[in-house]
Amino acid sequence: MKPREEQIEKCEYIHVHEDIVQKVNEQMPEEDKLYDLADFFKVFADSTRIKMLYVLLCSEMCVCDLAQILNMTQSAISHQLRTLKQMDLVRNRREGKTIFYSLADSHIKTILSQGLNHIEEEG
């Protein structure tokens, strides 16, 4: 058995708790909402985008600054920012000829913080 791999225990007697099943079915979001939620979390599955979000957690930045910090091309940064913006994770504002990016809202900060806390607790 691999480390952290555990045997899943199953019920010895097969029966359905109808009241629990009904309660959960009433609370489940619609299928399209769950699909959108899965897409939302897919964005977090890329370490480059996570790094970008953490940088923006510290400070709003322009593409040039992000490229410098992450040692990437401006083109690569722009490509990732487009994905993050499409998912409403970042926003931008113009100041003269410079466009600054920042996290879209406090929910993103919470998601990043809770995710990191979870990982650190596991270690």
C-alpha cells in the first residue's frame, strides 16, 4: 500500500437512509452550477496561476512586474491573466498607459489562505 493510501471501509449491511438522501438531494446545487464550480477549481490546478494569484495577494501589479517576479515572458503572463480574468479571479485598472492587476475580491484571498492552511496542516 502506498503512503497515505488507506483501505476504504464499506457498510456490511446494504441499506439506504431515505431521510438523509432526500435532505441532501434537496440541498444539492443544480448540475450546471456544479459544472461551473468544477471549472472554477480547475483554474487553481496550475502552479503558474497559483503563483500569480499569490503575487497579486501581496500587491497589485502590472504585467511587467509579474513577468519580473515570476521570471516569465510578458506574453506568458498575459496568457495566464486572460484565463484568470475570464474566471473572475483578477481584475484590472488603467493608470495612464499602465494596466494594474489585482485579485478580484476577498473570496479569492480566503480560498488561497484556506488552501495553504490545509496543506500546511497535512505536512
